[in-house]
Amino acid sequence: MNENIAIIRFPGSNCEFDVEEAINRIGAHARIVWHHEHDLEGFDGVIIPGGFAHGDYLRCGAIARFSPVMEAVASLAELGGPVLGICNGFQVLTEAGLLPGALMRNAGMRFVCETVTVEVASNRSALTAEVAAGTRLRLPVNHGEGNYICDAETLSEIESSGQVVLRYANNPNGSLNDIAGITNRTGNIVGLMPHPERAFDLVVGSADGVPLLRSFVHSVEAFAKCRVVVGQV
Amino acid sequence: MPLTDITQLISDDRRHLPLGLLDEEYRSIIEILGRVPSDVELAMYSVMWSEHCSYKSSRIHLGRLPTKAKHVLVGPGENAGVIDVGDGVAVALRIESHNHPSFIEPYQGAATGVGGILRDIFTMGARPIALMDPLFVGPLEDAHSRYLLDGIVRGIGGYGNSVGVPTVGGQITFDRSYERNPLVNVFCLGVLPVDRLVLGQASGAGNLCVLLGSRTGRDGIGGVSVLASAGFRDDEGGSKRPSVQVGDPYEEKRLIEACLELLDAKLVVGIQDLGGAGLACATSETAARGGVGMDVDVRAVPRREPGMSAIEVMTSESQERMLAIITPSAVDQVLEVCRRWEIEATIVATVTGVDENGIGHLRVLDGPGGAVLADVPAKSLADDAPLYDRPMVAPPDLAERLDGGLANALVSPDYSEDLASMLVDPAWIYRQYDHQLFVNTIFAPGEADATLLRLAGPGIERSQKGLAMSSDANPAWCATDPRRGTRATVAESALNVSATGATPLALVNCLNFGNPEHPQVMWELSESIDGMAEACDALAIPVVGGNVSFYNESAGRDIDPTPTVAVIGLIDIIKHRPPSIGWRDGDFVVLLGERSANAAGSRWARDLHGIRSGQIDEVNLVIHRALCEFVSACVRDEAALEIAPDLVHGLHTIGDGGLGVALAEMCIASGIGCAVDQIVDHRELFSESVSRVLVATLCPTELISAARAKGLRAMEIGTVGGDRLIVSDLVDLKLEDLGARFHDRIDEALGEVASH
């Protein structure tokens, strides 16, 4: 099988290897791509992993949105290609305007690393398509700035259209409406603060990330097929 | 030069005193050079011969530690110890202290401690995959100690999280001894393919030295001498703040990736981090190890600000810098890798040969072919520091200190309250650290007696192996009897590692002591090293590295002797999560190991009732080794066999806080109570004798007879169930209350509402 998922690596990314292993474990193939790349030819999906893209001394993700690869990510997303931003990747997607809202400092003003319970709020996304709404999952969170916020209009829009895909059962960061992950209108771009790639095996505490990542991989495969049919390359 | 002239010269020339050099040390320098040193030379000797860099007061004692074993690839003396873990994979490990900087500026002090230890690991060719941070601060009731704890934890998290290395363990000790001199120890472990192992050695005249990473600034000048190698007088902290470095984890992250890429591409002959004593240390050590000389062009060193003197450039401790020795033909490729990672790389020195006497010289030049600012034998800086056999004396009141009579005569009106007040959940600390990155963490902090990781990492073949690690210190035990206390500390650490099913492989130590010019402190160090040597010998655990931190004193008061150890161990097959702290409803509670009714030296006697005299039981190391092997084998079977034998459902070693705290933590972890009825009295409840393990099992008879077959004592002491912790007629506590006291201890002290 081709390596058709690109894992974007910024100089300060640090979850890229974990995402690669998790994707490999479910039988799919991913390749790490340097942020200086200008095109994503041959890739049908993108994952932006966690970390501190450019050190994040400025607002998280504020510099990453200007990395050359981000234009290619936006183009792929526009075609309907699945794009997943995990943690810092979620922050990058909001900074790049690919997802609405922003992520602020945690309400407790402290970094939080622990495994929390989240509930699937909607399966209208590439990440949650195969997981029934209401399913509870144990997933690690690991962030200092995961406090999701958006204006009232956006909130009512994403809430009413099923764009909130994951909610915390026990909010660790003060985010609006306990939002842990959201998607765009068309469901192909997803951002979440929890780390599904850190929950790939019971030996490391949880395997609840697997159905989410598998769902994403299947979305990528579906997009790839549809691309071939339509004749886009 | 005639002797009388030297004496006269030393008394006239006072340049050495503000640098922290003694008259006799200055005399040695003049004798080595055969002339008066230049200012640059004197500055370099002062940092390289500092206590921190030269171990001049401790070296004669450290030689007594056992360091050899078949699997030791690199022992003490290099940047890190390296252990062979089979299948072409090795691990590098080291522990350091960053005590003085953390008192002056807790965030940056702790952060740069993390940065420094990481460089020690990746300079060996290993990718850092785990950090542990043993911390020692004053009591939570003290406002300044809370401020320090907050800053230290934020600093460790701020650097470690961002640089991308998980902090997977550590420990916290609260004690008055550290109120004015907190200790921040930091351990790091890395993994490497054995063939990427590289040493901090220069070789090949004509080879080039490339300075990688940050520009050199005026931060941290004299950090090792005026800061780390002297105590604090009253309120002196503030004026020493400029000697603390400032960290940049993003720079370090790129430096790690660039260096590992350079090593993978075999572009590097030798590599060394710049830490204490900066460029003076990195150049002289690499030259000395390789038996070569080096010409440093001090003008070539990129600087953060204009007007820096050669002395400042050579001794600056600016963070995030490495010195790589490369062949001239590799320059272009090296610069290309660095460009990609946005790392500044500048050729600052050339490797030179030896003179007619076989001596390699470290020369500092003011520009190529410019004035020679320094010309000294490289080895004299790195290896010829004075060796002190400092006077030692046992404390005059030793007999009283050792007498456990008072502690064992103590009674308390409320043992339930005593026990509840001893519970502290360190989650407030480790929740602020990424402890999951690389998805290796099988047992996170708090889940088991030791941290357990998958032995894996980027670039390492996947396997079923696991690495256990535990950092331990118990200064209360060592304060009364440093030898016995250190023996017990090593024994405890080995047992913690064994309790995850692993076999202990190696130990590194961080010896935090007071002022070595105090004979009692030297006695403490010597005793402690003897205790460590005895335990390591008996348990067959080699010491592969260490660090000595002296001058932990303020206002004339030395800290309690605080030898910290970190033991690592290996487990071959992990198919299921091994049993850990916790139990299941209906289990039986078995106490494995020696019974003890000695409350002396316990936290209960010391912290709750103010009795510091008396010592814990001496560890019988032969029995202890058998206990480690038995526990490890039982747990290993649970993890490795297709169908787990179910002999062990949960377990917890007994140490700090005794049997009482161990029982409480088992209850809290599983949310199930227990009733224990075979405890003699409160002394047995709080005794901290270390050779004991609580085991929860469904098959007590089999477990007990298997233990006895190995010559170990074992007995059933109670059963699991209900929502109370009940111990004979001593303790009766509701689980709910226990949990609240445990979880909220630190959060409440810091005025933060718990978020769980």
C-alpha cells in the first residue's frame, strides 16, 4: 500500500513518531513530511501532530500557519481530503483559519497531562464516522492551551450542525461547552486536543484511540478512491 | 621559579581569590605552567578546578563504588553511563543536580537542569526518552517553599514538555532541611543503537571543532565556581541571579534532532555538550580524552552581545550548545544538516597534535594567527585538579542520634489521623509534565512502585521488552546513619524496580551534601558511599555514573545528607500490563519479607512527633536480594505468560510512611478497602524497614509457600473488601476521606481547587 497519509513535521513537533506508529499499527501507512515541502502530491490525507511547532513562544501555531506546507494542506482540504490536527495540530488549524475558534490557556493556568473520558458528540466527521455518538472513550490529554473558545454565533452554528465531535466528560481546561474536538462544515477537517495516538494498546493504558484513527484512515481511503474516479490527481 | 618567589607572588597577586581558587591551587597552576598564568588561563583553571567540575573533594571516595558488569558499555567518567540491553540496543543514563540555580531562580534553574542532562544523553548518540525529577523542598506550610516548588515544577514542565522528552517519574520530599536550599535532581535516560555510541573525544590533528546551537552570552558565567561550589550566606541569592542560565527548549529540540542526524550520517568524530564551565570545559575535556591539543579561535565564537571578553566567551554557560569534532571533508554536509534544523554552526577550533613531550596544548587565540591568550596542557585543566582528602569526623552526638528508644516509646492518641495526615498525592506535580510522549509509558508516575516503559523509541526496533526505573532518596534515614540509610535507599530502589517484574541492571547516583570543608559532611559522604558500595555489591548492581553536589548549605547550616539513586531494570516480555499498586475485591493481603516493629527513623516519628533520633532496621542484603528476585519473578510471569497465573493481583513495596501508607495507597488506587488484623502495634504500622512487600492475591497459600521455599518470610495479614481501611484496633478510616486527604494535600496547600 502507498504511504498516502502525510504527517507534517515542524521543527518543534514531537508526536510525529507516535502518530506514525499508531497509524502503522492499524495497517495503514503514513510518512513524515517536512514543513518546508510545497506540495503534497501523492498524499490523500494529512495529520498535523502535537508538539510545539516553532517553539510556540508566540501564540501556539501562530508561526506554523506560515510554513510552506500549510498552503498544500489547505488545498488538499478544499478538495475534501481528510485533515486531522491533534493538540498542537488543532491549534495550527485554528490559526490557519481551517477550523473556527481558538485555543486559550487552560482555565487552571497549568499544563495538564492525564487520561480523561470524552464522549463522541457527533459522527459527522472523518475522525468519528465509525464511532456511534454517545460512545465514551478514555484518551490522554497533554496541553497548556486547550481551552476552546469561539464567538456566540460560531458556537451556535457548530453546535447545531453537529460540528462538535468530542466533548469532555470532566472538563480539564475550561473549554466552552466542554468541547474537546470540532470539525468543519464538510466534516473532512478535524481538530481535537486529546491524543488518540497515545491510546493504541491496553498495555499502555487504553486502546480507545484505535477506532478514531481507523475511522480517519478509512475516510482517507474513501477520498483516495473518489479522487481516482473523478480523475483528480 | 624558586619557591620563595612563588609564595611572594601569590600573596601579592590576589587575582585568584574572587575566582574561588585557593592559594595552594594557584601555586599548583604556577608550577604546571612554570610561569604566572594569564587572566584567561586563570579563569579557565578556576572553573575547571571548581568542586563542581573536578570532584576534588569526593574523588578519593567515589573509587570505592563497584562499576563493572558484563553489560556495562560505558561506566563513570563519560557524559553518561551506557548499558547494553540486548539485540543491538543500548540505554544511556545519567543524573545531575541543579540545586543552587533553582533556589535563586526556580523556573530557569530547574528548566536548565533539564536542558543540561538531555545534552549529556544525546551527546552519547542516544535519543532521550525519559526524565525523572526527584525534588526536595521545605514544608508546604512555608510560603517561600511553595513558591519554589511552583517555579521548579513549572520550569521542569516548561522545558521538558516543549523539548519533547516525557518526565515519567521522580519523587518529592518536604523537609525543613531544604527550606533555604532546595534540591532539584534530574535523571535522564536515552536509547540508542549500539553502533551509534560516540564518546566526547577529539582526535586527528587537523580535524575541526564546530560549535552548534545558541550564541554565547554573558549568562551563567562562573556558574560552576561562584554558584555551585559555594554555600549561600544570608540573603545572598538575589545578587547571584546573573550566574543562573536561561533555557530555550526549542533551540534544544532542534539541537537534539540535528545532532542525532549528524551521528546517524557518521559525520562526527566526537561530540561533547557545553555545560558547566562552557567552552573551557568542552575543549579541554575532549582534547584531554583524545590525548591531543586544540587551538580555539575565541573571536570566531558567535556572541549574543558585543564587547564580551575572551574570559567571558570561554567560561560562559550559555545553554543549548554542543561542540562537534569533524573531519574537514565533512564540513559542507554538517553545515547543511544544521541549516535544515535552523541551527547555527561555526568552526571555532582545530585539533592539534602533541608537543615534543607528548603533551596536547589547549591554546586560546585572539583570531587566526592572533595573540595567544592562553596556552596550557589540556589534561591539566581536565584531569590535574587538586585531589583533597578532607578531614572527616563523626558527629559528636552520634550515640544519641542512633538511639531509637524515644521513637519506639512514642504513642499517639489517634493513629487514624496520623496515617491520614501522612498521605500526599504527587499528581499535582506530574500532571504538569508530559509523562506519555512516545507512548512508552506502561506505568505512569503513581501507578506502580517504579515507572515502566516499553523499551522503544524513534529509530529503535520494536520489541516486547520493558524498562523499569525508580529514583529514590530518604534523607531522614541518612541523617541519623548515612551508611545504613544509603544501603536502605539502594535496596528500596532495587525492590521498586523488581516490583514491576524487571531485573535491576544499573544505578546512577546524585550525592547531595553540605559543605565539604565541614569534617562532619565529609564523614557523611564517606559513610554514604560505603553503604552504597555494600548494597550495590550485594545486589549486583553496578554504578555507571554519578554526580556530587556539595555546598548545599545556607546560613551555615548543612542539609541532611541526601544521596539520591536511580536504578533501572529490564523485563524481557510484556504481553499484559503487570500487576501494580491496587487490588481486587476478595483478594487476600500477604506481607512478604521481614517483620519489623521499629518505628525509629520513620516519617511518623520524625515529622509527626518531632523525634529525629533512632535509625531504621539494617537491611539484610542477602535476604533482600532473594526478595527482589522472588517478587520480580512472580510479577514477570503475570506480564509474560499467555494466561496470567493470577498469583499476584497487585503489590506495593513498603518504604516511606511504612505499612500504613502502603495499605492506604492500595485502597485509594483501587477504590476498595481492606481489613488487616495481623499487625502487632502502631510501630509495625509505621516502621520503614525496607525489605517488605504487600501483595494482593487470590491464592495466599501458594504464594506463601513459594516465598518460603526461597527462604523468605511471608504471612497473610488481612482481606480486601468494603469501603474502609481497618487495621486491628489502630486504624479505621473511610475510603472517601482517605482519598480526599491524599489527593488534595498539595492542591490545598497551594490554594488551588482540585480539578478531579
